[in-house]
Amino acid sequence: MTSTQQTEFHAWAARPRPGWDSFDAGDWAAAGPRDFSDPFVDAADSSAGDSSVIAGQGSTIRYQTSTWTSPWHPLDSPAQEIIVSFNATTPGHSWIEVQIQVSTDQGTRSRWFTMARWCQKLPDPYHPGWGGAIHRASIDGQSDPCARVDTDTLIAADGQALTGYRLRAVLMHPDGAPERPRITLLGAAAGPDHTAGPDDTAGADSPAGSDGVSPAGPAAGLELAVRPLSQMVHRGTAPQYGGGGESWCSPTSVAMAMGFHGVIEPVDAVVPETALGTWDHQYRGAGNWAFSAAHAAAHGLEAFVTRLPDLRALEEFIVLGLPVVVSVSFRATDLDGAGYSTDGHLMLVIGFTDDGDVVVDDPASHEEPSDDRVRTVYRRDQLEEVWLAGSGGVVYVIAPPGSPLPPTRSRDHRRSP
């Protein structure tokens, strides 16, 4: 199964890749002071069910702020969904907000939507000087006549299509504090409504075989040496975070990719740390796509979320030595050998067999608490189906800065929609 519904990813970066733009293309501005109260505070005891809960407001703190705003980015094709990615560091008690404004085919422009309030470390109620400034969170409940926010995804309003967007980063540090946040990448993947499902026809760049499945390509027979980690090893660990390891598929997949790239030790102990580092207090989970990429980037990698049309396109990353996290959903009967069903799950693609079937490190490990049960081979046609139908082909691209990526298109984006 190959999707003809293409996703366009574009980014602005401190060190832009071909087809991206530099931050010099946007506008930096001093925005002055802002008083902010964290809407999450640490629970007095673990019986609250989450280490941080909505309980009124935290103390009001005055922050000095600056902003970077991108130029308008017109889309090649109208879109229904946009996923924003960012890479940043937030030393001390600094933090960032990430925002988006969109234009529609009705000639209207939306309000500014906040997609993330983010910092690397969570607050430490016992040692405030060691922790971060805020409890990182997405902000649900945002909508206007143009669009609405669903955790990590901006979705067009019914009957409208998105024709362009611009992004904004708001950088904040406490009044008088020397530490400053730094943003190194801000980008977005714009594409169709993924719930409509993929087309059973060939894409322009990835022709499907006669059975509708993308053909095996240059990664056939290649497998990357990734240390497998099982989320099920941590079943019951830190239940205040989504019930514990049983729900930590995204941080476990990210931890495996980070371990492969050498920025953390690829051992079981890093999985709870990664879950904590990707936790979204509004969503109450560790599966926020943008937060997952941002966590990897905060450890010295470059990471973003996009969608790919099929496994043939994903093979290009394997050829370049980059394992890729994929988002899937399926019933047990949809994926031979999985042994479980899921409404949403992430796993790491690490290679392909000679016949083109997919070698993955599946952190669910057939629901057994064993790293030895993580490496799995899934049928190409079945995995492609549950990936494209489940998330529209969402992937986390996690790579060392400056390492080669498959080529992207380049054109002049500096005009208003």
C-alpha cells in the first residue's frame, strides 16, 4: 500500500539542511516581561495518580521574553493536518512556547495556537534549583473557525483546508536570571487527514507493486545494530506516569534510537528517564510526538516528526544508517506475530530482510518482559497497512546533526499565502 497523499515537511534551523531555511529568514523581537503561573503543581503524595496534577495555579513568576517568527510558508497542496516539531535547550529555569498560525482556502487566517509549553527538566519540588521551570504540556481546547488543536496536531476545521502557516517560538527566562533558552530547529509536517486512510495506488516517487504494496528497495538485506529494549521490563514501574512501562512504547523507541546514536547508554534503566523526559502533563502520557523528538534533540541529536508515503521511502533512511520510529495501530489479526492489539503504538524500524519484510525493534516485545523478545520481523504488506492507515505514516526522524538525510525539495517559500 502506497499513499499518493504527500506530506510536506519544512523547517527553519540554526544549521539548515538543503531545502530548509535559516532562522535569518524570520524575525527576532524582544517581547518584554510576562507573568506566568504554571497550571500544574506537584501532588502532595503519589495517591493522586500522577506526579503532577492540575491543582489551581503555581506561583506567579515574571519572565523576560523574546520571540522568533517565521515568514509565511505556503503549501504546495492544501492540507488538513499539521504536526509541529522543535529542537531546543532550556538551561536553568528558562522555557519555550511553540505557536502556529494558519491560512485557509477560504481566505482567512487563524489565531495563534500554542502547540507546546516545554522545558527539558521537570520542576523538582525538593530541590528547586535542580529542576526545570514548568511542567511541560500541550494545550488542548484551542479552536477557532479555521482549526483546532488535538495534543500534538493542528487539524483544519470542517469544510476548510490549510494553505499555509507560520511558526513562532517564544523564549522565556526569569527576570534577572542569566540562563537563556536556545532553539535550533522549528518545523512542521503538513498533510491530509490521516483518518481518511492511504490510497491503494502508487505515488509518483514510490511506485507500488501489483498488489499495492511498495516494492523492496535498496535497504533489502540491511539491518542496523540497535540494542533492543522492552517497555514491558518496566511494567508497574512509576505507575504515576501513565500506569508505568506498559504504556511507554514511544519513550522506549526513542531511547533505542538515542542509544544507537551514542548519546545515552542503551540499557533498560534509561527507559524510565526517557518517559519522564517526554511526559506531557496535559495529555497525561509519554507519547506526544513533538515532545518525543524534542527530548532526543535535547541530548545533542537533530529530530523531527513527519509522514512518509510508504516503506520504500523509509528504506532511504535505513540505507543512510538511521533507524526510524513509526506510529501504528492494529488488531492482533492485522499483524502476524505481534500477539496483541493496540489503538496506538510506536516501534523502531531497524532494517529489512532480503525479501523486503520489515525488521523492527518492537518495545511491546509480544507483551513479555524481555529484551530478547523485542527484535521482530513483520510482513511488509501488513506493517505498511497498519502504519499508513493507523497514523498516515508518522515517523520520528532522529539523526546526528549534519548527518545525511534523504533529499528534500527546495523552493522559494518567502511569500504570503
